[in-house]
Amino acid sequence: MALLDQIQKDMVAAMKAKDQQTLDAIRMIKTALIKAKADNSQVLDEKTELQVLNSLLKQRREAAEMFRQGGREDSALVEENEARIIESYMPAAPTEEELVDAIESAVAETGASSVKDLGAVMKAAQAKLTGKRVDGKDLSSRVRTRLGG
């Protein structure tokens, strides 16, 4: 089922359940996807949908962190709830073992020996983790550590 169709169904269910917080989050997701579709003037593919969802997820996490720093725990919890809803539409994150395997095989494949090769290893590792929800920041720090930087 297409993501927008699933979101529409979930939006109707949230309306019927009178779950305003979930409804607001789903509307935000739908709006972002429709905007991306309009900007590209073509049908959304899975890669574009995932990029939009990743962007929304990152925004929610950053906002929650900022609210916490400002002493607004209630607003941080709302942002974290929205992040969980966004994550429910995303593919699963790779396991620790999958991450390590992808990094090791990317290092071997590229022949990387220092942090100078970070970009090539990152690209190869991300290719191996296609279809999984990968946090680029986490992957980058793991690759950097593996390469001795």
C-alpha cells in the first residue's frame, strides 16, 4: 500500500478515535509528503518518502532537545511522541550486527585505511544498508572510529 494511502487511513482512524495528538502528527507527515510531491512534480518514490520522513524525524528530535534545554518537558514529550509516529511509517533500523557488518565490508571493499577515506566508506556502507533506517550521524561516527579518527 502506498504511504499516502496508509497515512490517509490512519488519519481517519485518529479522527474517529478523537486522538488529536496523533492526528496532528499524521497531518504534518501528509503535508510534508504532498509538498515534496509538488516540489518534484512527479510521483513520490520510496527513497524520496524516506528522505522526507528522515527530515521530519530529525526536526522532532532536535526540537525535543531544545525544549528540554529550555525547561519545557511537556513540549519535549509532544515532539518525542510525534517522532515515534513518524518512525512507525519508516523501515526498521539495522541491528548492531548489520551495522558492523556493513561498515566492515565497506572498509574492505574500498580499501580504506584512514579518515581521509570516510566519504567512500560512508557511501559504500549506506548502499549496503539500503531499505533500512540509518542515522547518518551515528554511521559517520562509527566509520570514523573504525578508521581510527
